Amino acid sequence: MIVLFDADSLVYSSCCGVDDILDEAIGKFDQVFMSIINKLEETYEIERVITFNNSKGNFRKLLDPKYKANRKKQEHPKLLFKMHEHISNIYSTKNSYGIETDDLVATYWKTLTDKLGHNNVIIVSLDKDYKQLPCVMYNYHYKHQEIIDISPYEALYNFYEQMIVGDSADNVNYCKGYGKAYAKKLFKDCTTHYQFTKKTYELFKTIYKSKAKLKYIQCYNLLKLRTKW
């Protein structure tokens, strides 16, 4: 099994509650990181762990200046930037410029899955966005700690549901007032990519009229993970 570890959230949480002691933050990261890998080794034979963090220059902010604008006033832990640098060096992590960490993880996932097969690659993350991929995923949150095997249908449904429900964490909400219950009703007979697309676009036409195509494409590009870069 190849493990693709999205470490951005873990880097952030390792800095919380730590003032200026970098070694303490690194120690917190190492402890949780290894506990997750040890947990996975109870189920899988781990061949390799590839760690990702600290990608910069998100292209989505060029598509919509409001993307993640709700985070501008959010205070970051004092050690966050130093931690990203140290974790990058210690773990020889992967990162890129122009895309988000989850895009880079998704790109590696697609390449490795095509080569090795669905059951030989697992994504480790708290990020719900990965549920739009037909992947094996481990959510390490202490309330979950579960391995999820997402089918192609579930991945399709999850993405188009998000197109409607939006993503409050990223300040993306193109269909205000429409939630999961509406999406479930809308997609009840959908089984193909075309059907999901058609139903979603019809809703955008209802909301945006002549601007539907522009808004649909914008929303799609903000939410869709890149699997090629």
C-alpha cells in the first residue's frame, strides 16, 4: 500500500497551544503522524509513505477573489510557517506552486492508482474534498478513525452534492438556500455523469438565468480537485 498523507491539517494542529517552542510542535506532529501510520499498518502492508504540505499560489483565487476570503481575518498559530518549512525538510514532503495540496495529492493518487490499482493507494486526510474521488481514504480524526472505500457512484454524487450545498470553509456557495435534502431529491434517479451534470445545470439556470453557464463553470472549477497538473 502507498500512503498519500495530506499533512497540512496536522501541521496546523501541531502548532496550536504551543507558544514559541518549535521542537514541541514538531514532537506533537511526529507522535500523531506515527500513530496514524502504525494504525494503518494493522490493516495494510505499507510500502511507502508520501507526505504533502505547504503548496502555495492557489489558482482558484484568480477565478474568484472571494475564494477563502473568509479566512483572511483568521489568526494563524505563531509557529505555522516555520513548522511547514521544518516538516518539509524533515519528511521530504511534496508541494507545488499554483495549486492546493489536495490537488497535488489527487494528481499523485490518479497516477499511482492507474499504475498500481485502486486497492493499493490510500489517502490520509481530514479533508472532505477527497470524497469526490473514487479512492480509499483514511479519516484520522479522533471521532472517526475510519477507512472509507468510495465507489465511483459515491464520488460522483459527493461532488455534485457539493456543487449545490457549497463549501462554507472555502467561501463557495453558489446555490444559497439549497441543501443536502434538496440534492438527494434532485439526484434520486441519477446514475451517470451526464445525468448529474444535467440536473445540476438546470438548477443553475433557475438561479442565474443567462449567467448560468458562467456561474456553473466557475463553481465547478473552484470545487473540482485537479488530477493532472
